[in-house]
Amino acid sequence: MKGKIVILLALFLSAFALLPDRTLTGIVRDTRQNPVARAIVSTKDGKVRAMTDNAGKFKITVPAYSKSLQVVAAGFVSKQVPLTAANDIQIELQPQPLPPGDVNIAYESAPKQVTSDFATMSVPAGNARTLIRQQANTENYKVINETGFQNARQQAVTTFSVDVDRASYSNVRRFLNAGKLPPVDAIRIEEMINYFDYSYPQAKGEHPVAIHTELTDSPWNKGLKLLHIGMQAKTIPTENLPASNLVFLIDVSGSMTDENKLPLLKQAFKLLVDQLREKDQIAIVAYAGAAGTILPPTSGKEKVKIKTALDELEAGGSTAGGEGIQLAYKLAKDHFLPKGNNRVILATDGDFNVGVSSEGDLQRLIEEKRKDGIYLSVMGFGMGNYKDNLAETLADKGNGNYAYIDNIQEAQKEFVHEFGGTLFTVAKDVKIQIEFNPAHVQAYRLIGYENRALKNEEFHDDKKDAGEMGSGHTVTAIYEIVPAGIQHAYLPKTDDLKYQKTNISDLGKTEEMLTIKVRYKKPDKNESVLFDLPVKNASKSLQASSENVRFASAVAQFGLLLRNSEFKGNASYANVINLAKGAFGKDEEGYRSEFVKLVKIAQAIDNRAETAIKE
């Protein structure tokens, strides 16, 4: 009898397995019936998934036995949708509610120090801005001291290193999607601006980098101007990219157990593995209480073998990050490709606590190792104990880039859409120096780049480290300018120089407003190359400016609001939204439309805080 039951059960299961898969289509909308782009639609086990397009539409093929779909989207409550006989599904998502009791209002009749879980921040008198407090949080960020306006007659020259890191934007997105404002020092405006691609002219001729400039009106400070500087790195077709010698250095310590850490990390690196070619080689080093080689250098064609090694990683133990870095560099050096791309890719939450762990010691170690021609990129994961300050330092000193992976879409952006720029450097130690003409410029300030500022004399010092640009990378910088001949509260109060008398009327005879100088090194050279570009005093209205200028200005304005900058002027969330909406362009991946959604979330958080103040 028992045998017959087993046979019948086997027949039943076999018949069920033979049922054809179902192909489902549908649309995901919010409660106002607006389409939700980039929502993830998946089976309950997550093995089959699809992403909605800009119209909220999706198509997914699931096993016949599937009973429900899981739908997840940034800023919305996740939803489980039961499957019926219908193959076309209409799904409505509820907005993510802001968590109650998280808003702490800080306002007094005199300045005071307000302690948050991130840092101690000074709150000026009468300031009703909210401080969104993260509970049980040990995240660390470098202090950012916002750059003020400089008098062009006394300090006409300004110098900084380029920055193609984008970690700050995805980190800010993580906070906002959780219904919380990010800590002030987590907001690096240049990284928010550079998160987005811009359509600058391609580099031609002898230099791998091209410069494009536009001058327009400041959207938030009437009478002031914005100088928009766009740099475009030469794009190398994927088939022409050199072979890669990559070492994945993966943190598997106990702090990496969360779903948005090691599990997300595995998914992210599998996307990168899918991009590898036969001529590429990859090794995997893992570190926790000790470091070890998980996978020796393996050809990119052995994707199953590489992915299996990733799947077998488990989190546990303390964090011997310094030991792991040394082992990863040794592997990369032992299998060095003289004409290839040699790089260590560190994936971590930055919580090093065993061995070489101080920021200074790690920085010196990385600076020494980069002399071997091996770059270091850092991919940050997780929250709660995230060490942004350490991750940023390691990437900067390792001649690599730094990204924060908050979801699988961000991993796809880094490792699929921007594969060449993420891994293949076309110009290293790129520095920019600008000399302003006082006849046209009274004062200026660089928006962001506080951690990338250089001394003017360091522009000529080839030993001074600076930023790298990868294949197809764009870099954007924005200066706010007080034009000559106007009075403004932002003008710094300084005495005239006694021994530096310059006839401004003579300087005014030229139409040149400024000159931009660029220094860079070829990836395999240690001597820099110099070129420059004079820029005329020719301004356009904001409406007549390019989509590049208008969208970058919207992002910069949003950063000023999040930082509650003393230079935000008349900035507002409504102005940011209107400006950004008019400069979406093609937006094929939906990044710019997602930006507007984030602005609306921040606006809602601030509005709720203002209501609490009035009550």
C-alpha cells in the first residue's frame, strides 16, 4: 500500500513539473496611478525577477506552480500579490510611511550643540531645520567644512582634484528611502552631481579628456552666475579594453551577515562576473578573523566556477581587513599583467577591527602598494555600522573609485552599464586649476569637492595624488560666481592688498573670464601632461542652457538644501523638482526620474518637521 502511495505521489509531481511556465505581464502604479519605474517584480524565492520600465510595465516568466509575486520599489511598501488565472496584472503600491517619533526639532534662542548618533553638529539660533536621528547607529563620516566665497583680487587661483566617486548619492538615497534625512557629513555634493551621466562632447586628438564649459544664472541666488565645467573621458569600446587581472577582496566578518551586505554583495559581483571575457582573470580573497584565498586566478570564461566560489562565502568572525588587503595585493602582483588592468576590488562595510586597522596605517599601506601599478576600488555595503570615512580614504589613495551599493540596481549600474568606466582608467592623477579674471569676477566658490581641494602649488607636483577617470567617465564641477560690479552679502570682507596693485581696467580689455588648466598622467606614466582652455565671459539664461547644466544645477541645489547650506539662498524643493523635470533627456535607465522621487521624499520629511514646529 505504501509503495502505491509513493508511486502515485511521484506521478502527481511529475505531471505538475511538466506544466509549462507562465508568462505574466503587468503595470506597477502608485496610489495616484502614476507608473512606478525600476520596481523589482519577483517570485517569492527571488530566483526569477524582472524590473519595471519607465512606464511601470514588466514581463516575467514564472514556474507554473508559483502562487504569488513579490514587488519591491524604493520609497514604497513591498507587496505580495496572489496569482490568479489572469496573465495580465495591475499592481498598486502604497508610499512608504515616514516612521513616527524620529523627528527631533532643534531650535533655541541661542546656538547650541546637538548630539546625533553620527556627529555633533552646531545648530544656529532660530534654525528650525530637522535633525533626523538614527538609533543604535555607529556610522562614521569625515567632517565636511563647506567652502565659502573667495575674493578674486586676492585669491584668483583655485585648484582641486577630479572626483568620479558616486557613493554619497546612493548612500543619501538609502537614508531618504528609510524616511530619514542623511547626516550632513554624508552629503558630498560633487558625488551627487557626478552620479549622473552627462552628454559632453567626446575627447578627440592627443588628450584622453575633453573640457566643456557653460555660464548661466544661479537658480537660487539672484544676480549670481554658475560656471558649469564638464569633463569627458575618451570611451574605449569593450572589445578593445585591455585584459583584466582582478582580485575580489571580500569582507566576510560577522558584521556582514545582514541581507543588504554579504547576500547583496554576492549578487552584485555575479553581475560583474557576467561581463568578464576569456582573457580576463579573477581571484577571490576573503577575510574575517584571518584572510585566505578562496579562488586562485581563474579565467573569466569559467563563470560557473567563479559564481560557485561566491555562493560558498559565509559571514562570521572579526575583521582582519589589513591582512586581507596585503594578501589581495600579493595575488594581484604575482599575476600582474604588464599591459593590462590590474585591480583589487574591496567589498566591505568598512568596519575593520583586527590587524592594520587605523585609517592612517591603511592609507600608508595603500599608497605604498599603488606604486606597483595595482589600483584599488572600494564597494561599500550595509548600514548601521558603515564606515564611509575609511572606504572613501582607501579608494582615493588606491587610485580607484568608490561606490556605495544600496540595492541590486546600483550594482547593475556600476558593473554592467558603466563597466568600462568602473574598471578601466584612461587618465590618472587628474587635477584642475582655474585662474579667474578679477575684471569679470569679484568672488567665487566651488560647490562641493571639499575633500578634493589642493594647494595651488600641488598642481605642479607630480608626486601629489589626485583622481582618476575611467573609460567614458564624465566629471562635472560647478562654481558659483559673484560677477564684477554688483553688491552681494556673500562678498568676503577683506582689506585691499597694499603691494599688489592691479589696474582692473587693463584686465577688463580681454573678454576672458577665466582660464582652466588640466594636468593628467597616462595610466602607465609618472610624468603629467598639461593643457588649458580660456573661457570667455558669455552667459546664457538658465532656460537657454543645456540639459546638462539644468539637471546638474538641480542636483547641486538639492545638495545645498540637504546640507542646509548658508549659501542656499532661495533654494527650494519645488524649484529643484521643476528644474530637474525639465532636463530629464532620454533617461533610459530612470535615474533622473528617481531623483525627483527622492526630492519629494526629502520635502515630505521637512514638511512634517515644520508642522511639528508650528504645533
